[in-house]
Amino acid sequence: MTADARGAAAGPPGPREQLTGLTFAVLLVSPGLLIREVNPAGENLLGQSTRRLRGRPLLDVLDFGDPLVRNRLLEGDVQLTARGARLRVEEREIVANLTVSPMPQHPGWRVMTLSDAGQGERLSEGGENQSGLRGPAVLAHEIKNPLAAIRGAAQLVGRKLPTGERGLTRLITDEVDRIAELIDRMQRLGRERAQPIGPLNLHATIRRALATVHAARGPGTVREEFDPSLPPVLGNEGALVQVLINLLANARDASDGMAVPEVVIRTRFVSGLVMNVMRLGRPVKLPIEVQVSDNGPGIDPAIRDHIFEPFVSAKKNGQGLGLALVSKLVRDMDGRITYDREEPRAGAGGWTHFRIHLPMARHEQGGAGA
């Protein structure tokens, strides 16, 4: 390499390289509100390539729910800033911080920036940072295709089995359906509205999660310590099953290396606990506790304060998405999740505890008891 070539490589990045490196979306819009250029972050946000977007009317790609924002865009060369603007991109709704800047030397041309405010605001409630989850639509497509094949194969196998032996194939199809629904929600992780919640039989939900963990990982002892008097809780069954599967699977992994592995799941009523956020103008009481504990070595102290953040994992080959998703799903049910480590003491080993606190269903909401 010549000195000139080395100097060029070490020089400052050009305008296109600078746009490529930005983490927020940048769109160049020509007169008539036509999209002309989009940076990679914009492609990720809009779910389409620059080639497919170039030349399309901006208002066909982005549906601005606020008529004031839409009217300001149609006015022409005006400066526009909007925080928390609700937009629709195809079938997705996003909450974005929006700026539109006219280019005085080029009448009718504008530069628009979009940053996903909805994702950041929701995840900041628990201190999480969701940056880096890119291409969810592609990921969902790649996962859901083999899931459909697995479901179809399970149905075919089930038809050939005696009626009394079809329980496992039904479990497979039920879990495929639940995972497909979860992927649909992950596709808009941090952007979508929370799923509807209703009264749930907590212990039936826990046993569904246990059945899935045992089917996937083989026999294992999980000690149940349930309070049979608990009333129904408010939650989303599919979301709560996923939360419990993640926690139980993690607990089994953590305790596998112990001489006597122990995993315990407990339920109890804790009076007086109030979440530190408001819902519909009232504090949310969370008296129902589900605790998943294991006697494993615990999580590295260096990452304990960050375990609910994306891409932070205590496992050697972990992706660091499981607990981030668990945290979001619990918050979507107006609950909260905490982590606690009980260090070893004389004559007793250490324990790791994950505690979920959920609201209780009111009598008028109905539902079966726990």
C-alpha cells in the first residue's frame, strides 16, 4: 500500500460513510415528498431497502397519525420537530422522534430524521437498552418457516398414533403456536402495545410451563411450594408461560453442576407491595409473588446489575436476550421482576432467586381460582 493510499484510508470518513454510521434513520426527501435516499438505520426502521423505497411517496410509506404533523409536511419548506409522534409503517406502529429540515439552497428538498422513541422509552423504565436488535422481520421469517414445518409434522405423527398417545404431539403443536405468537410480538419488541391481560389460574399456568421444560430438557426435579389459597392473577397466559419457561430453564442450567441440583418454584401472597409506577392514575398493587430459585453458583457480580439488559448473559454461549424479553413481558402485564442472590453461609449453600410480582384479579373480572 502506498503512502497516499494509507493516508486516504486513515483520513476522515466521507459524507456517505458518516450517514452509514448513524444509529438513527435519515431520509432525503425531494419535492413532492418523494423518498430519494435512506441510510441503513432507515432501512432497518422501515423494513425495506433503499432500492425499494427510492421514488416512493413518503406518505405512502409512513402514515402520520397526527394530522398536525401531516399538514406541516404538506406545507413545504418548514422546519418541523415532533417528539413521540405515532407513525404506522406497513402493519407496525412506532413511536418516533421526528425532525424535518429544509435545504435552503435546494427548494423543496428536505432531510428527515427518525429515532425510535417508543422502544427507548418503554425499555428505559427498567434501565434496559434495546439498541442493536436489528432486522426483526427477517429474523421472524427465518424462524416461523421451520416452525410451521414442525407443527405440520407433529400433526401428521399425531394422526398415526393411538388416541391415548397423542399428548406429546398436542404439546408440540400448542408450543409451536405459542412460540409463533411470541415471535410476532418480538417482531415489534419495544414498539407494540401490551397484549390484553385477564384473570389467570396461576398454578395451572406454572404447570404448563413445567411440562414444556420437562418435555424439552428431560426429567428434572423442580420442587413446588404453592399457596393453594391464591386468587386469580391478572396477566397474559402466553406471555407468563414464556417468562416461566425462561426462568425455569435458566435455573436448571445453573444448578446442573451442583452435587445435588435443586430448583424450587414458590407462590405466595405478599400484602402491601405497590409498584413504583402509576396505571390509570392509581398505584398498582402487586401482592402475588412467584419465585424461581436454584442452588447454582449464581450470576457473576460484574453483570448482576445488568442482567435484564439485551446482550448481557451469564452463559458462555448465551445470546443475552432471554431475560431482556422476560423483563418486557412482565412489565407488559403491569408486573415487575427482581433478582436476588443469597450467598452461602455456614452449613448452607447459596441460592439465586428471581421474583415476579403480579396484580390480583378483582372479583368482577371473574376467572378460575388458583
